Amino acid sequence: MSLRKIAFVAAAVASIGSAWAGGPNAHKIDLGGINGVAYYTEEAGRFRVVATLAQQEGLPLRVETVLAPGQSVVLSTAKGENGLTSVELSREANDLMVRPVAATN
């Protein structure tokens, strides 16, 4: 999936989210050579988080998880001999936060 396709999907999800009250809000994920988008929908008080990631011309990878308040998940990719690039997707109150984090190993 090219970056252009990912950008198109992200824009589509964002526009759907803004047009649909209470709908998904897209968040950009940047892991260096791997990029993508994450969004969530609320189900029974929990967030179903979906992240789709891909390299420039690689096949996309889709990750799904369910987060209760205060829970998080970390996505990482290797950056050669320099360690990892990581982002944390966390639920804080009624919002999904996506932020870079220091790799732990």
C-alpha cells in the first residue's frame, strides 16, 4: 500500500468521523519507514482500536485491540542498529491518545 493510499484512507476515515456524530476519529501513526492511521469506536464502554500500518509499497498490517480506561498498547518497529521506534496508543478518559514513547528494549 503506497503512502498516497494510506493518506487517502486516513482522510476518508477522518471525514467520515467528522460527519458521523460520535464516530471514529483518525490519528496518524509515524514509525519512520512504516506509517498508518489508528481510529476507535466505542462498544459497551470500551474502545475498539484499529490501527492499519504499511511501508511505502508493502502490504498493510491491521492491528485491533480493545482498551478500557487507563489501558494502552505500544507499537514498535526496528530502526536498524539504532534500536526501536515506538508509539503508544492509550485510552485517557474518553479519548484515544497516540504519542511517541521511548523503546524499552
